Amino acid sequence: MRPRKTRDGIEVQMTADKLLSLAINVANGWSLEDLSIDDSAALRKMLAEVYEQLLDTHRKAVERTKRSACGSIAGHLS
């Protein structure tokens, strides 16, 4: 992965799996120095946003699962 600077910020090409993995690693304190980019702050911000979206999606999935399980249990108890 070699980020490149554009006039709008930076551009990075990677698979979704690598993006999620990098977002999680950076959120857990991993350094971006190995990537050799000029604007690691912009990349760190983008990865933090991806990580927050990942957590939000996970929270929503857990809530759906809880509601579904509660509805299923209530149906069996009636």
C-alpha cells in the first residue's frame, strides 16, 4: 500500500479487509510511520472514522440480535 497525495488529500488503494484491519490496528495504538506518507494525520483521521463506523455497525447488529432473541423467547412463552 503506497498512499499518494492529491490536491484533495490522500489516496490509498487497498482491499476492504486491509482497510478494516488497519483501522482497528491504528485505533489500538499502531503507528503509521511505516507507511512513509507526508500526511499521516489525514490518514489517521480517516481510519478513526472507519473504526467508529465499524463500532456503530457492530452495536446496531447486536441490538437487532437482542431484539430478535427477545421476540423469539416471548413467542415461545405465550
